[in-house]
Amino acid sequence: MGRKNLVIFFVAILFLAGACSYSSQATQAIPQPSNTPGSPSQPATATPPPLGGNGQISTQPPVSGNTGTSESKPDIQGSFPLPPDSQVTSPDSSDPSDPNGSFTIQSQSSPDEVVKFYADKLPAQGWTLRYTDANFSGGATQYWKKGNLYLTVNIGFEDSRLAIKCQYELVETQAAQKLPKDFPLPPQAEMVSAQNTSWEFYIPQDYAAVSSFYTQQMAALKWKQVLGTGTGGNGGQGSCGGADCGGNTNFPAGALPTATIDPRSEKDLSFRMPDGNVVDLAITPHTEGTNLYVNLTLNNIASAGLPQDVPIYPGAVVQMIDSGSVEFQINADMKRIENYYYGKLTAAGWVPVGSGMEQSGSFMQDWIKGSQKITITLIASDTSTMLMIDCSSCKP
């Protein structure tokens, strides 16, 4: 759990406990594709023109296959076909408001039988097989899509029993709009996973060409290359199959050939944009294609999108920036900061919601102005105060 999520969790628990006593009342990652020994992966898209030179460059919205808009949570598990002698053992338990989810099936069928079963059954439900990779768990991993839904079916042994781990993600077209301004994408780049500040693409081009493309394009944009570690797509190594890159090869009879790690190293690049934000790229080889991982680190307070009339306390030092929120450290007394925001926000037309919630060493107050809402959270330590400004109406 990240520092920000820990803070939010701590504050929530703290205020909940206080409220109870007063009234006697936060990059799934989808397993990355890899090479299948003896046969290349088979992307569903055709090979585009070579990158660079006169090749066409795609800019956001960039992607093929992503044709949907906001949808309710898809019922993947409810209609998912089960191979013979199989049952769901870990049902999808994700938040109903979250369009992404996962579930696990235990099966007594062989890996080869399951691979062939889904190759036959899922297309009948409208799924298109993007490619299949051998993995390190004695089976194979299939990558499917249906419109803007992306599904990974990881078939392999777990404690000598065959497990089918299914993970799906709804990738909305709007996710492309959150990419850094002017961020270039090669032709036919397909977004297969997206979070607020991180994205994953599959590009049906050799990774050396993709690496050269980004080196040239970032130079043309005058984005400064900086020392970085990339997004850590696969720890700097080549791709491997499925969700498990372990070394276990002692599988029951019927196991499929184990995948091999692509010997080509992942290429990590980091660039500082004119606004001070940093974009990290991890370019990972996948046989004749490439997996591209993009991660945006926000350093510019304006990137959080906070309302312009919400002031920043003088001398506040930025600790973390996210879409709709900023965390600061301030060498000042908590009460002084609380009074500062009460005066400044009131003068700017913001209205406090109630009297706020205060416990020893912490304070939280909601404010509204028209359709906008912000939350000011303060947590004091021995030498400083942590300030978090969160704007729920500013988040995408």
C-alpha cells in the first residue's frame, strides 16, 4: 500500500473511531505477454509500416480495439464457460462499481484440453484471441479481447492442481485522453490496460524499432532525457510467460512445455516534460512485438487540477501529487494551518460542511463551492504537519 493510501486509511480509521465515540457512534496488472517456445505469438492485428522515417505517428486518442465508453461492471464470470470437471473456487469479489475483476477456476482437465476448450468456446461469445504464450506454471496464457474489454486466462498448475486464473479489465477510450500532452504512439499501438497515471500498450512492431522511435520522437519534442529506472515492466529483463516467472518445472503429467525468457533486455527511458512532470517508459520485447509500459510522475502542482482559488500554504513542501490531490509537509503548527485555510477559503467563497472532525493530532474538514468539493486533512507530528488537499470533483 502506498504512502498516500496509508495516510488515507489511517485518517479514515482515526475519524471513524472518533465519530463512534462522539455519538456512542489507495499499475492489475495484467500479466505481460511473452514468447512461446517453438512458435511465435500471433497478434490479431496486421503489421504496420516501419516506425520512424515516413511512418505515420499516432497521437491520443491512439488505440485500436477500444470502442466502448463508460459501462457498468461486465458480468464476465456469470457467462464464462467451464471446462469439463471444473468449478469456480475463488469467485469475483471486486467492488461492483469497479469494471475490472478476477476469478479462479479449479479443473481436472489437462492444460492442453483447457487451451483448446477456450479456443473453441470464447469466440462464440464474441471474444477474439490476441495471442497465446507458454508460461512458467506448466500451461499457457491466453490474451483475449471483446471491444474494449481485455481478458487474461492464465492456465497452469498450483499445488499439483490445474488452476485457471482469469483477470479482466475494461479499458475506456477516455483513458487515452489522460496521456501526457503530445505523447507520441506508433501506428496500431493498442492500449490494453490503463490507470490514472499509468498505461500499458501492445505494439505489433519489433522492440528495437519502438525504442528508436521513442528516442527520436522525444528528442523532436525537446523532452529532456533524465536518469531513471523506467516503469519496471519486468525488472529490466526480457518478457516471460503468464503471471509466474518462477523456476518450478516439477509438474504433473500433461504439463505443456515451459516458456523461456526472451534474452533481449527491457529498455527503460525517462523524460522530463516542459511542465516538470516525468514520463517513464519500459519497452519490453515480445517475440515480434513489443509491450510498452508508460508511467507518469506528477511534479507540477497544477497537474493535480485543484481549483485555482484553493491556496497553497506558504512554505509547504510537495510530497506527492496525484490527479485531484496533493500532499504537503509543512513546518508549522496544525492549528495555525487550520486557521489559515478557514480564513482563505471562506474569503474565496468556499463553505465548510459542518464543523469538521478533529482528534488529537489530526483534523479533517470538507468544503463546497457550487458543484466543487474539497477536503483539507491535517496530521501533526513532532516537528511538522502533513497537509492533504483532496478534490473529489476534480478527479476524472
